Amino acid sequence: MYLELSIIAFISFVGFVLLLAATWCPLLRPFGLMNWDLYDLNKPYGMVVLLISVVGIAGIVLKQYQVARIAAWLSLALVVLVYIAAIMKVNTTFSFIPFKGLAGSLAKLIKFKWGWYLLFLGPVLSVFTTPKPVADRVVI
């Protein structure tokens, strides 16, 4: 029972560490010139995601599983929100150009990179593997 709980907690810990590392991974590549991570997209938002992942790691290490569970769900919501915001920003970046074809072709030059996979994988691992609090577990 205890070994099973520690393995589940470790997988959740890995999920939070992946979220922490994914904030520095490339998310967008505008015009093939540079890579943007979460801090280049929105620095305060990136700091909030970083803080939530640190809170989740602390919750797992200190065996405060309710705090870790809240941090996991909050991190998943934040990642989904930043993904929706990035899609909307890419699609409306060139809306000031009166020619829709030119605006669309310029928007297609902004590519989404592999960092989104890690940014989603971390919270998903944490949400589905965070141990339940001690009061919710049934001991046989």
C-alpha cells in the first residue's frame, strides 16, 4: 500500500517537474526567426504557472496531497487558458491588415512548437496521479 502510494506520488512529482521545465521550452516560432517560451509570451503569466508548479512540488514532498491536487487542477486550467490565448493571438495578430489573404498567410508563418506537449503532459500527469488525501482513502 505504502509503496503504491509513493509510486503514484512520484509520478505526480514528475508531472509538476515537467510543468516547471516546460515553461522554458519553445512554444511559438514566429517567422522562423526565434523561439518563444512561456515567459516571452507573457512573463507574469509564466511566473504564475511556475509558482503553481513549485506549490505542487512542495505539496507532494510535504505529503499535503490536497494542496497538490488543487495545484494540479489549477495548473491544468492555466495551461488550457494560455493555449487558447495563444491560438487567439496568432489568429488575430495581423487583423489590422485589410487584405484577409495576406493576413492569413502571415499568421501561418507563426508555428506552434513541441513545448506545448510538455506543457500539457505535466499537469495531466499531476491531475491523474496525485494521491487522494488520507481522509478520502479507504484502509483495509
